[in-house]
Amino acid sequence: MTQSFYNKLVRDLIPEIINQSGRTCKAVTLNDAEYKRALLEKLLEECQEAINADDDGLIMELADLVEVIEAILKFENVSIDYFYKLKERKKLERGGFEKRLSLVWSD
């Protein structure tokens, strides 16, 4: 069987799932610097997948995005409550996206 190389962050159970399917794999534990970089790369990957998702897949991709965001917050020792307080403060100061505004120009 031919090997496929990924070199990317995967969910914790992926190696076990691969092994249970009769295939083999190699996974390594990342150090802090590698893990932070991998999380940010995964964030970008999941954003791209959300952009390219069809209507049925969009919510699943958003769930993946939230999982990555929560992992980043945990790594940075930021509580989810604090994160949402920051989000709400920013919304109060700058608004949300309910009005569907697209800025065309400014001087």
C-alpha cells in the first residue's frame, strides 16, 4: 500500500481510527511551538473548507472551526467566558454583521 504524507494536526482519535480500519500510520506529539503553529495552520485550513463547503457541509465545517478556536484558547490559557466577553465588547464598540454592510470606499 502506498503511503500518503500529511504533516498536519489531526483530531486525537484519528490514529486510532486509522489503525482500527486495518491501516497503519505514524503520529508524533508536537512541542508547544509546533503545536501553536499547527493550530493556526489548522484554523486556516478549516476556514478554507468552510468557504468551499456546500450548504449541507457548512455547519459541519463551522463546528470544526469552533473546535480549533477552543483548542487555541485552551493553549493560550484563555477561558471561553473571557473570550465571549471580549467578543461582546467588540460587538458593542464596532457592531456585528446583521446589517450585511459592504464598505465600498472611504476617504
